[in-house]
Amino acid sequence: MNERSDYINMLESNAVDPTPLREAVLMSIGEDSRPLAAAEIMAAVRSRMSINKVTLYRILDLLVGKGLVKRLSAGDRAYRYGMAKTRHHQAHPHFVCSRCGVMECLEPGLFCIDIRKFQTNSKRIIKYVDVRFEGICESCIKAQK
Amino acid sequence: MNERSDYINMLESNAVDPTPLREAVLMSIGEDSRPLAAAEIMAAVRSRMSINKVTLYRILDLLVGKGLVKRLSAGDRAYRYGMAKTRHHQAHPHFVCSRCGVMECLEPGLFCIDIRKFQTNSKRIIKYVDVRFEGICESCIKAQK
DNA sequence: CAATACTTGCAACTAAGTTGCATATAGGGC
DNA sequence: GCCCTATATGCAACTTAGTTGCAAGTATTG
């Protein structure tokens, strides 16, 4: 999807020192079409270099804090991390397979929710909406045939 | 909301032996307007009787398995448990406060998602849709003033 | 080159939930 | 009533995913 230099750029333009590990973490997330669990990111980074899990979690926290990465909940107990929405990357619903736990992105705009509508008749402040579909993914359907 | 006997009835009509602990767990969930975390259910039950955490989790698994209770994800690492949808209890979106973590139910029908629409242009089997709003709850807004 | 700040690693810890196994407790059959 | 089996509960130890404290390494800056 992107050049290495694009990731370095993203880091720098968010005032994050682009260390090799940070670059590798961001790239692992950015190069995958699906949001990944920390363990998957760890495996991806470790295929190229060595990283400690604490460092990984701290880099993830940093990237989430800087708004580069979005922390998603998959309905199980492990977060998934995906690239945050940018000009080229709209908000979209996600799908989680209840058999294998994989998370996939669905097309944006399949439906849109107007947060302001809720805002008016609510005493709460609403910031995000998260739409998650659950079911069986394509490869699990194939596998059981 | 309900009589004790209603909960016993629910259990029996789902072929679950209505032991005092199961009844207390189901009642704790049913009498609260919000879906509760396991720790909250534990506290509620323990105010009346003694229960071990393993027993609680096993009862929760059983009730979820029998379709009496729904396991919800709040975006943090603890599940919430709420009464499953019945004739009198429609599916509805939830709200989670990102400050205190409380989960609340929103009115059903504020928007409806047609699962079949997704089904047609998807190679996946979709079973549920989960809509979760995130923001600041009323009492946290008051607290900061 | 020393002082300081930032980054990474290691070990130990935490929260939420799970597993294995032992001990109740409840019904059936005789 | 007593034995046998099935189900329910409890206790301890374990697991997973993530966090904290602190030490050591690296970089930057005056």
C-alpha cells in the first residue's frame, strides 16, 4: 500500500520520533487489510526484527494517542489495531468471525449514522459510533465444507 | 421489573434447574437497567448470598448458552451481561462511557440495520450487528462541572 | 564530554476469565 | 432409608492480554 518513507512521514508529521520499531509497528498495521491483534503485530514485526512485548504495547499506546492508529474491540478480550481514518481511509463498520476471531473491514457508507440526531435527544456526549457485524467469515465457511 | 417467580420460570422453561445461585444471577442481571460486568453481578449476588467466581462464570456461560442472557462487549476488556432480547425486550444499541466505563442501553429503533442487505453482497454469513456508541455519560458530565 | 531526555528491555504484576479436580447436594431405584 | 449416579458448587492453579516499575541503552544538547 505505502512506501516505507510514507510511514516515517506519518510518524514525523505527528511529532513521533521515527525509530525502527515504531516504523515497523506502524507498517505492519498499515500493510494489512485487516485490523490486527497485538499478538499478530508482534509476529509481523518479529519476522523482521526483535521487539519486546512491553515496547510493542507502548508503541501502540503512543500511535493510538497520536491518532495514527485506532484501537478496535472485536467482541473478544483482545483489542485490534487498524490505521486511523484519514482522507483516504473513511470510517467503516467491521466484521468479526465468531469462529476464528478474524476481524475484517466492511465498505464504508453501507449505512451512515448521524451522531447529531442522537446528540439532541440525549444527555450524554457521544463521540464515536462503532458498528460491528458478527458471523462466519468466508474462509471458515469454506473450511467446514 | 419482575417477580422472583418470573426468573424461576425463565430458567425452567429453558431447561435450566433453578438453583438459588442461578436465580440470583439472572435476577441481578434482570433487575438492573444496564448490562453489568461480571464483577458487578458478583457484588450484587454477594449482597444476598455467597458465590464463588468460578460458579458465577459458569452460570453466566450457561445463561448465555441458553439464550437467556446476552454477552456484550463494551470496548474494554470485560464483558457485560444483559437480558437477551425477548418479546418485551428488543435489540437496541448500547452506549459506553469512556470515562467511567458504564454501559447503558439506548432506545431501540433509533435506526435499523437490515442484515439481509449486507448478506446479499457478502460472502460471509452475518448473524448479529452490534452498535456501540462511545462518549461521556450523564453522571460523568455532572461530576466534572 | 557531561547532563538530560527519550527509548527499549526485563521481571513482576494485574484483571478477567478458565481448567482440573475435589466436594457437596439432589434425585432415582431398590 | 440407603446406595448410586448426575448435576452443582468451590478451591487452587493457570491463562491471556495488557500494565507498571525500574534499570539500562541511545541520542541530543549545551
